[in-house]
Amino acid sequence: MALDRKFSMPTDQRIAMLKNLTTQLLEHGKIETTISKAKEVRSTAEKMITLGKKNTLHSRRMALSFITKEDVVKKLFDEIAPKYDERQGGYTRIIRIGPRRGDAAEMALIELV
């Protein structure tokens, strides 16, 4: 996965953070994070849903290599991806919710459409 933003982290930590955020988004349907992280998660989440729409053994293994929980992969292939069969993309929505109280970082809510 090509990452555009570095988030002032080493590569392994950045990839682990992105995997965890993507897994949480697919598990819960929506998460609250900073805008820049939400934009990165949108890219990977939409790729995972596209893999789910293919529904082959290879696509399931590709999803398992990125998503950290097996039950989330099962949910992706059985529940989430079939909802988007007619849709050609744009499976997520980012809503800005204002600054965070502690450090005034711009926060966003990313959710599945």
C-alpha cells in the first residue's frame, strides 16, 4: 500500500496504525480521527470493500493480509461488500467535526455510506 502522508512516524508504525484504523472502520461502521488520517483510511477501506466485492479466495487472502481480525474479514465478505454491489466506488464519507480540545487538531468522522 502506498502511503502519501508520513504522520511523523516510522514506516512500520504508520502501516500498523493504518491497518488498525481500517479494521476498526469496517468493524464498527464509523470512527472518529483526524482529517489527514481519515483521508488515508478512506483509500485503504475502499480497496478492501472492492476486494470483498470480488469474493474469490485470492481476494479473501489479500484482505486477511491487511485486516487484523478474521471476523471482520468475514463480516466484510458476507455483509458489507454485498451492500455495495451496484455502487462503483465512494463507499465512505468524511464529515468534519471541528477541532480537538487538547491540541486543536481538525477532527473528522469517517463512516461507511
